[in-house]
Amino acid sequence: MSINNLIEDNAGLPILWIIVPCYNEESVLPITAPLFLDELKKIISNKKASDQSRVLFVNDGSKDKTWQIISDLAKEDEHYIGISQSRNRGHQNALVAGLMESVDKCDVTISIDCDGQDDINAMEKMMDEYLSGSEVVYGVRSKRDKDTAFKKFTAEFFYKLINALGGEVVFNHADYRLMSSRVVEAFESFQEVNLFLRGMIPLVGFKSSNVYYERNERMAGDSHYPLRKMMHFALDGITSLSVKPISMIIALGCFVSFLGVVGMIWAIVMNFLGATVAGWASIVCIICFLGGMQLLSIGIIGEYIGKIYLETKKRPRFIISERTWEPYKRKYKG
Ligand code: UDP
Ligand code: MG
């Protein structure tokens, strides 16, 4: 048994919470919820977690019947519980809401998407790693053969780029991970509102290991991350983790200015040699290039300023409106 368990139930087994963010998932939740429960029960019967372990669904302000389904599941089996956010705030915030809810109620958490893309059976392997002393276990995709060539290329390029810029992100790991409550508690002090969890958790530290699994297609429903949102998320990740792009702008500025000086010297020399410069086109090209560079640079700096602006507001990252174990009751019934 790991020495890291802060809370242990009577049987001396760790309490596990499986945290599942759900947004408009009415088509897939009825399929995957029993799979989560089966896996949890398997882990419990193999004496790797206490029977007080739970599957926590975090409804992220869904507009369909997701919360209704979660509430019904909670009535059906005590291992299912759920919390609901007051509105949609995005995957990362929903995950943080679940993690913060769990912090004083369990020993260990595993976060997983609710669409069955991540191999649910890898959870037991994650628990094995936890029981042998790891406090963070990253679920890592062993291959990407189910992805389109474009998705594979852009995703792998993104992981390489973010690491080259100084962010620490585990290659091919998304948000399928185990964290001990000690790690979640330490993470609580990371109060930023721009969340990119896969880059933030490595900063918390503690002993970590990887578990490899194959990622499948969604069991039902559609992805909430079309290309546009994916690009935005990637940019968010980079600007949340690294300020290197700003240093690169300075370096680029110096380089372009140097080229400008060389160009001036060249023009003066050519003038003395009597050669006239015809190039209207070359001047227009240079102006366009520099204009583009300037706009891009201002945009990158603006991206950081926007982040500072959001951070200074210190708005809450999540607001929980309901819990399956304590439904919200109106004070006045009119
Ligand atoms: N999700 C969420 N809030 C959102 C968008 C997504 O909680 O605003 C959840 C969603 O229900 C799923 C997970 O985040 O459990 C990952 O979303 P999705 O499967 O759509 O992303 P993909 O796997 O396509 O990147
Ligand atoms: Mg998915």
C-alpha cells in the first residue's frame, strides 16, 4: 500500500473518484456510464480501491438531457454521483470543478472524457501504478492510427512546438490521468483562470509515470473540438505556458532591423556606383512583409495582454449549481 494515502477507509483501501466532464452527451452517456461503473467495480473487487469509490459526472451546463441522465444514474446506483455547473464553461473548467469537489473526499482521482475514446480498462493499470507509489499517472496514446493524417500531423507538431518553447507536456497525453489527492490539493494553489491542465499538472511535480493505451473513436455523439476550437486551445496552451514567443518577436525585430541597415548601406553604395534601383515591386514586398510581421507581433503580445486582463479579474473558474446528493431547493415557493 502506498504511504501517500491521506484518507483511508476502514478496509485500508484508497477511495477512488473517476471524474467525467460531460457537455451535451445524452447520446453517449447511457453507453459509457455502465462501462465506468464496471471498471470501478472490477477495481474494487480486486481490492485496489475501497467500495466508497465513486464515478463523479460533471455536467458542464449541458442544453440537452445530460443532467437528467446523471440524476437518474445517481438514483440507480450509489457509486454514481454528479455535480452540475451553473452554465457551460468549457472542458478544462469542468474538470477543475470535479477535481476541487473531490479534494477532501477521496484519496485518488482519475479524469477521463465521457465519450469512451480513452480506453476505460487502462484505469486498473493506473491504480497499480498509484499503489506502487506514483502520484500522477499520465494516460498516453500508444498510436494515432485512428486519426486522420492531418490531425496526427498537427497534434504531434503541437506537442513538439510546445516543448520547444519551454512548456512541459507529456507527448500524446491529453486529459486522461490519475492524480492523488495530495497532487490535487497542491494544484488548488494554481489559481489561474486560463487553464491548460496537461501543461500545468507537470508543474505540480511529485512522482509520475505513464500508462499506454489506444484511443478509439467516440462511441456516439459529436466532438466539441472542431478545428477552429482546437487551434484556439493550442494557442492558449502555448501562451499559458511560455513567454518565449515574446522573446522571439524581439529577436525577429532585431533581425529585420539589421536587414534594413544592410539594405540602406547597399542602396548608398549602389547610388555611388551610379546604378539606379528600379524596384517598385521589391519595395512593396518589403512593406507588406514588415506590415505583416508587425501585425503578427502585436497580435501575439495582445494575446498575452488579454490573458493578463482575464487573470486580474479573478473570476471564479466554476460555479456549482447542483449536486445529486444535495439538490438545490428554493427558499420560497410561489
Ligand atoms: N466537454 C465539456 N465541456 C465543453 C466541451 C466538452 O465538459 O464545453 C467534455 C465532453 O463532454 C467530453 C470531453 O470534454 O467528455 C472532451 O470533449 P470531446 O470528446 O468533444 O473532445 P475531443 O475528444 O473530440 O477532443
Ligand atoms: Mg472525445
